[in-house]
Amino acid sequence: MTTTRYVYIPKTKDVGVMLREIQFDWYPGFSISQKQKSIRSLHDNIRALGIQNILEVSSKSENELGVHLSAFNMFFTTKKFGRQISVESAFQGSKVFDRGGPLTDLYSKTPIEAKKDERLQNLGNIIGFRFFEYNFDTKPRTLFYDWLYINALSQNKKALEEIIKYEAFTDIEFNPAKSINCQAYSVALAVSLLKNGLFERALMSLDMFKKIMKEEYIKQDTNRKIQLKLI
């Protein structure tokens, strides 16, 4: 059977990410070997477009760097409290719902424990995010996740040196019809910042991050509406 996924291509002349929808052969099943067959098919079809250097960003990646960049495997240390947290646990624990949250105890949980915590399904709609002293609305849609992920990535110097070698990024698990945030998109956005010389400036403050990302998020919201109409 065939399906589609996006490839995320960092822009180099301005900050942002180009998306291309790619059709490829899907190998059903939950095993890593099946996922990796699907990834190979996806990447082969991307290469047919002339994009050669592609990194799968997920725990299913055949590349060690791609596995490390998974939100489940990337940890960072908070500057104020010196706590080590995974990106996934930080994201889940920072959700604010109309009936509760944030669930900051999830910061100390494993990524799998944090994502599967039953309270996440029982507190109503997400109305924002709160990560220590930082507060985020639900729009722009991926702002909090991108900010969190890229801040964590800034502490992984070796990964930063490696990701700029890639032309494009994928995440075999991400389906825009079911999810909003995509780690491959965040990595591509980080590469765009690096290649435009704005990576460090963007992380100077949350306001600066928002300012630099403003045009990208306007385009992203427009593209999201188009994607949902087509699904």
C-alpha cells in the first residue's frame, strides 16, 4: 500500500521550512524493521526529486543522530533549577487544560510515562502551556514545541554541528491529520536559523524568538488550513 508523509527542507535565504508531500510504499506493522522499510521507501522517493542528504528524525531512524534527536531521547538541563528533563516529558508536563495543569510532576517521569499519563486525557481541552516562568498560548500552533525543542538542541553542540550537513528531514510517525508538532520540522527550523546566522539571537529571549519566527508561523498557519482541507 502507499501513503504520504512530508519532507521538511530548511530555507537558507530566510527563516522557515519548505514542505513537500511525498508518496511512498508503506509497510504495515509496529516493528522497527517495518518502520525502517517505510523510511527507506520514503527517502528513495525524496532522492528522486534531487534531494540526497536526508535524515529521519525519530526513534525508528537507522541513523544514530536521528535517534538521538527524537524528543524521547533528547534531554536538556534547565538553567534556573539545573533539572535534567527530556523534551517529551517537558512538553507533556507543561500542558495547561481548561480543568487543570500544568502537570509538572511529569518532568521527572520517563518520556513514555509522561506521554501515557491518564490525566492528559481527562482534563479537557488544551488552552496553553506553562514551562516554569514561561507562558504560551495555543497559537502560533507549534511555537511552544519549537521553542522548547530548539532550546534543548542548543545544549547538544555535537548534534548542532551534524544537522547542518543535511538537506532535509523526515519523521515517519508524524501525521498532520492527527498531530500538530513534529520534531523533524523543529530540526529543519533550527537548521534554517543556523544557516541564516540567527540561531543564537533567536534564543536570547522568548520575545526575540517570536519576532524572528513571525512570518514563518503566519505561512505555517495558512499551510495547515490548506492541508486539513485536502485530508
